[in-house]
Amino acid sequence: MHSVWKTSILFTIVTTVLLGLGYPLFVTGVAAMIFPHKAAGSLILKDGQVVGSELIAQSFTSDKYFPPGPRRRATATTPPPPVAPTWLNPTRL
């Protein structure tokens, strides 16, 4: 009976290390080699300084996309953000 416990505990430790650490590190490394710009965060450089990311604050103009958060500002073509959250505001549904 002792060997069954020893084997099961050893198997748990080995699979945890392989699948919990090894696999994510492997996939991250492969992604960094294949897509280096995207894996680094798609950073935008201006005069050698990082000024932002291509992935943050994208401008979506179609109604099929999820509306932006409460910091959205009114422009000439969009109304100001609603006071109530979207799920409470029947005009946004």
C-alpha cells in the first residue's frame, strides 16, 4: 500500500510541474519566437519611448461591438455616456 501512495503523490507532483509550469512556459516561448511584436504587447514607440499599445483603447465605431466603459467621451457623432449602466438603461438595449 505504501508504494501506491508514493506513486500517486509523485505522479501528482510531476504532472503539476509539467502541465502547470512547463507547458505554459513552452507555449509562451514559442509565441514569443513566432510573434515577437504581439508577444511584447504590440507597443507603440514615439522617439524611442513607449507611448502606448495597439491593443488598448481601440476605436470601434460599429454598434455590433460591446460599448466602451464609462470614461467614453461624447464626440460630434456619439452622444455622451449614459448615467445609468447599460443593463439599467433601456435606451441602450
